Amino acid sequence: MKPIAGLSLLALAATSFSCLPVRAELPPLIPREVLFGNPEKTSPQLSPDGKRLAWLAPDKNNVLQVWVKTVGKNDERIVTDDKKRGIRQFYWAYNNRTLLYLQDRDGDENFHIYGVDLAAGKVSDLTPAPGARADILAIDPNYPDEVLLSLNSRNKQLFDAYRLNLDTGKLKLDTENPGDVGAFFADPKLVVRAAQVTTPDGGTEIRIRSSAAAPWKTWLKAGPDEILDFVDFTADGQSAVLRSSLGSNTARAVLRGITKKNEKVLAASNEVDAGEVAIQPKTHLVQAVSFEPGRKSWKVVSPSVQADFDALAKVYDGDFSIVNRDARDTTWLVAYDADRSPVRYYTWNRAAKKATLLLVSRPKLEGLSLAKMDPVSYTSRDGLKINGYLTTPVGVPARKLPAVLLVHGGPWSRDSWGYDREAQWLANRGYAVLQVNYRGSTGYGKKFLNAGNRQWGLKMQDDLTDGVNWLTGSLGLADEKKVAIFGGSYGGYATLAGLTFTPELYAAGVDIVGPSNLKTLIAAIPPYWKTFRAIFDRRMGNVDESKDAELVKNASPLFRADQIRKPLLIAQGANDPRVNKAESEQIVSAIEKNGGKVTYVLYTDEGHGFARPENRLDFYARAEKFLADILGGRSEPLPSDPYPGSTAIVKTIGSGPTAARP
């Protein structure tokens, strides 16, 4: 789909409005619980033998657990017993009797891997080292009782590869990190044979070894301006699948020989980078590659799945991905993501070429007037094409609306088309929502990515400003006096930068876990970020180099806190390992010292974002009221303060927000 300047509110059954025009045309208010509460069911996974299905769903205490049932029977049961935080990631082991899931403590991101013995009904912590972080490195259908893990128990700065025996629970060091490896990769024999390294200048080095006993050798290197990612080995272990921009502006999916170093382009686009690479788990054959200029499309690489992908494209009007498959590759689980629908999961019978709806993650959204999300683009002040997405309220004229600039985190990530609960929530409350893939975002080639180097608070912020001016000026869609900026992580930083560097542009800001001082941000990052610290130094500026001191200070909103003249809401997780709570607290103190206005909400059992639904519902209720008071949108009352079960601690500096005048 070509980007267009999209036009298109959803919702109200109750409550307080400020001064939105033509209220009678607005659909009913969608309850926050429907948008931000736990999904009813989500993330289904078929067991390798195809006999059982697992998924996530809340228990009677509204905590997300893993459920399992026999396919074709009504014997569903909960197999985990998380007490508070809820499980969000789980996997089937190929032995068909073990489920693996990850969980941290109150958002500290020191994830442990737990194993569920389905026959015994027993849950075990398989990586019990205190203060360590674990992840699943590789599983393979040919080795059903073994799992390769990454774990930093030996050295908190480095992840080693460990081999876990599921029969005995024994964990053994497999490959020790030499001191600079960011990620290891296993071949089809479940042998660690590849390592990816960030070089001191911010580039990438891939090392290969011929066996577990052989020495590592540099295989491929790329400079700091290139995109290079190891994806997988081929079945014979003699070639590798890569995402590579070498010889191209955009990253292509390529096949490169290990010894011969001959290279074949599997799939490429001149417009955007290769995205998902769909690989058959047993044969390691690349089947298809996704590309996402606006909406996602697939380039089929293997003719064996052409008919499947052609048929899947017609099942539902959404962008699809294969999320799971049985070991025989006869049944796929396919997720469809669409702008005006919750995520839908289908089973795909490959022999019959038949799709069957399995579940809808949030069925209460079905039939509601969700807002259309359109891919859009505009030109920055220095001539770059900036892509993004525009979501506008249902039922009201798309002109002179209050608006929210919703800024993605990262910054090395991107916004995508599909169901976005924040965009739908804001549009439902009466706001036009603009999401911008500003320079430095991923997905649009290396030139666009590197155009953001050393541009925090500068051209990266200008792209956001230009987006607001496009929305209020060229389109005439938004009221220039009623635009708020809202984001998390880097988006939270952009919010603080927007209110300090362009203090007259925005009517208000909402910052979730955003850094305020780039120097103290880097000083407090997790120790295991050491292996890719050079990327920050190159793209953001080196906080330890005197030559970058002025750049870093000038890009830090903390030092211009006296410029914050508009109301600001800041939300922070107390245990955030990425953006320490001091980042929020120091700018709150600075605003207080300068006589400004800010509301600060600290969630004592959260980290980098809010996992517990009670805390999410508390935060979005506060943000909703905050925006309504200033921009004139609609809001649903907070049932109690704090929301029942939330750990919110609220501090208000100065008088409350100034409500928008009719």
C-alpha cells in the first residue's frame, strides 16, 4: 500500500468530556479495561507432535499463566503458578513434555528460565543463579532433550552459552564468552559455531568456528554504517543466512558460503530492509522474507510454500506471520495483525489449504468502531522522506482536531501498521494520532538509520517537529494549540526534549521511562550492555569523551528544565534496569526548583514499562484525564486512586493542568 495522508473516534458509554466538537457523532467510549487489561487468550503454541496446544490467559486472580489442552478435547488446565507479574514468553521443548518460560522479578529483567514438567505437574527454576539473566539460545527438533541457553552467571557483563539437559535438569557451560561477543548461534547439530560482535568503532564482526573444539576465526566484518545480522546456518552447516546491507543501501536477506564466501541474494527491496525471515526449523530452509514499507508483504523464497503464502494472504485483511508449527510442518499457527481488529490466530492445514480461526486475543473489541490507521509520509526540512502512520477518530470531521504525537522507543526500532492499543485508545478519546519513523529508526536502509547519528535532540527531534507542522499546517487536520507529545523510553526522551527544546510547540507531554540526562543514562545501564556500548557511543555520542561533552549535555533535557512551561506527566518503574528511576526523579526535582508543573507517578513493582494490568490501567487512566483536561478529549473516570491493586505513588508539583477552553 502506498502511503497516503489518511483521514478517518471511537467510543463512549459514560463520563467526562471536555470540549470536543460534534460529540454526538462519536461512537461509544471503549473501556480502558478492554484496551489495556489482560487479553482473554493470546500467544498460542502447538506442541511439536501436534497433539497439544498451549496459550497465555489470566487465572482467577487475573495473572497471566500458561494453559494447556489436548487438541480436540476440552481438558484445558493451568500448568504454571506465577503469583504476581504474569508470564509473557514461553516455548515448547521438542521433547513434547516440557514447557519453558521466562520470568523476572518486578521488572528487573534478570529473567530466569523455568521448566514445566507436564507429566509430573512440576515447575523448576532451571537457571537459579541470583542476579543473572538467561535466555533461550537454540532448540532443535533433532535434539529434543537439549536446550542451549545464554546466561551471565559467570560474569554479569557477558553471556556464555550453556547446554541444558531436560531429562536431568543439569546445566553445563558449553561456550565461554571471550569478552566481546554479543550473541552466539548454533548450527543444525546444536553446536555453537557463530558469534556476533560489536567492534570498538560500532561496526559488526561475525566469527565462525568449524567445530566446538576449533578456534574462532573472523569470517565477515562490516563498518559502523552497515547493517549486518547473523540469522541461521543452512542444514549442512556450510553456509549462513544473513541480513546484510553490504553492497546495498537496504539490508537484504542473503546466503553466504562459510568457506567459499560466495553470496546469493535471497530477497531484497530497494525501499526498505528485509524484516522477518521465515525458516523451516528442521531443514533450515529459508521460506520467505517480509518487507514493510507501509504494510507488511512477503517475498516467497522457497517454491514449496508459495501456495501457502498466496492462500494465507486471502484469509483475513491483516498482515500475517507464522508464529508456530508442528514438527511435521503440516499445521501452522498464523497470527493476523490489522489496524481495526485485535490479533487473530488461525490454524493452517497445509494439506487441505484450510484456515480455521483458533482464537481472538481481545474478543470484546470485535464489532467496535476501531479507527483506521493509514501509512503516511512527509518531507523533513532537509529533504528526507519521513514515513509514519496516522490514526484519526471515527465519526468526526478530520480537521482541527486535538492531536497526540506518539513517539516510538528504541530509538533503533520502528512503528508498524496494525492493531496499536495506544493509538486506538487516543483516537477513541477524540485525538488524531501521528506515529513517526524519524531518522535513526530501523527498517528504511542504512542511510536513513545513520542520518540519526549524533542527532538526539537535533535532527531526530526536528523530524518530529516537522511532523507536527505537517499535521497542523499542510493537512490542516490538527489544532496547532492542542498537540501533545507522548512516548516511552526514547519516546519519553523525545517528550522531554519536545517540551524543553521547542517549548511553545506542544500543549502537554507524557513521558514513560524516558532518560533526561544522557550521561547518567549510560552510567546506569545494565552491565551486560557492555558488548554493544560502542553503538551508543557512535549513534548518540560518547559520554566519556571530552570532545562529545557539549553534544551530550546539549541533548540532555535536564539542563533545560527551566524551559518546561507546559504540563507534564512522568511515569516510571522503580526497578527499571535500562532507564534508572533517577532519570525521572532528577528532572522532576529540576522542574520543582524552577517553579514548573509536573505529575510524577512511580510504580514500585515495575521496570521498563508496565507488565501488571493494575498498573497499566492506573497509568492510562491518569494519562487520559491529564490529556482531557488540556486538549479537550474524552475520559473515563479512575475508579479509585490508585487503581485497585496498583502500586502507584503519585507526586504533584505545581498546580494541575490547565484545561482547554471551549
